[in-house]
Amino acid sequence: MAVRRILRSVSIRARRRLADLSPAEQARARKDREALLRRLPGLGDLDDAVDRLDAVFAPYHADYCAGTGHPVHAASVELISFLIALARMGDARRIVDLGSGLTSFALRRLALDIEQGGGEVLEALGGWNGEAPVITSVDDSPEWLEKTRAYLGDRGVTTDRLHVWDEFIEGDVQGQFDLVLHDMGFMDVRARTLMQAVGLARSGGVVVLDDMHKADFREGALRELESAGLPTLSAKTFTRDDLTRFAYVTFPA
């Protein structure tokens, strides 16, 4: 049984790496990068800041993977740096992290640095305009949410605004956020809650969809978003990590 699981895992990773290298996938990534930079022109000015953020968060990522989350499930350094760059570029004031964990820490650490007027994240980012963003963290698992709460507390950032999804989505939350990360639960949960997650963003906001390297999820999500008339672009060139994971970005009307 264990051998079969290992062989299946190896097979899945091999297929994903082949897909990652396919000419069509590479062409889409390049094309969408240009489209993303046209839509978010300030993003191209943050390349150096993203490199600095990668260096800041690499040790936190290693620590998190060693003691709390598995590397396969933990958000990548590339995703974290991209999120923070998007937040700065869009002057995000309300951010929701669906799928609590390392991203919750990173965003709350950013907010803490801004409130205190300094710190390694704010310095790497190169400054911030206005007030610190308010960070909300949501998870479909109450048990995992409590692990996140403990991790956040141990590392000296805020532990408020942590919610279980079923309760959170019943509140007055639709259209309330400038920036949304959808990285919650297993992929069936991710697919089932996709449009609700997108609906959390205000008009003109940005939604980041992680784990779009998984073809079944990606194709289904793109069909649903296209049907809703929402422009959706690959952020692969910004977010691809060593496991070939990457994100897409969609823009609510």
C-alpha cells in the first residue's frame, strides 16, 4: 500500500513537471505576464522588492515547514512575496487569507511593521502608503485554525480575526476585501467555494488563486470564471516555486 502511494506520488509529480515544461504552458505564462503588467503596471516596479521579500521570508518558510506545516501544503516564498507586492501596489486596506497558515503570518507581520513604523518586511518592501491593512484569516478546518492561532501568537503577531469558513461566509463579507487569497482546504473544497471566494473582493479588487498547477482544478476554475465574465491571468512567472506550483489572478467586476 505504501509503495503504491509513493509510486502514485512520483507519477503525479512527473506529469506536472512535464506539463510545466510544455510549450503551450510556457507561452501562456509569458503572454499572461505581459497582460498582467499592463493591467497592474506598478507590479513591474517591485521586482527588486520581491527579491528582498523572498530573502526575508525564506527562513520563516523553513521554520514553518520544520515545525508546523508540510512543504507541499505551506505557501511558497514566491507566493508570499507576490501577495505583499500586490497589497502595496493596490494600497490594500482589507485582506482576507482563505487557508490560514504561513501567509497569515506574513501578512500580519507586514501590518505590524507598518504600525510600528519599521521592520524587516517593511524595509524589504520599500515603504507603505497610509494605514496598515486589516488581515482576516479563514480556514475550513477548526483544528488547523487553532494551529495557526498558536503559530501566530508564538511569533508575536496578532491573533484576532481568525474564522472558520462556514461561520465567516454567513456574515456580511461579500465585496468587502481589496485582496483575497484562495488557498483553502483540499482541492474539492477549493473548487466548491471558488465563486464565494471571488465574491469576497470588492469591485476593482484582486483575487489570487493558488495551486493552479493542478490541471483539473485549473481547467474547472477557468471555465467557471470565464462563464462569469471575469478576466483571469496566469501569474506563473511571478509565483512558480521549486514544486512547480503557481497562482493565477482574477479581477472581480
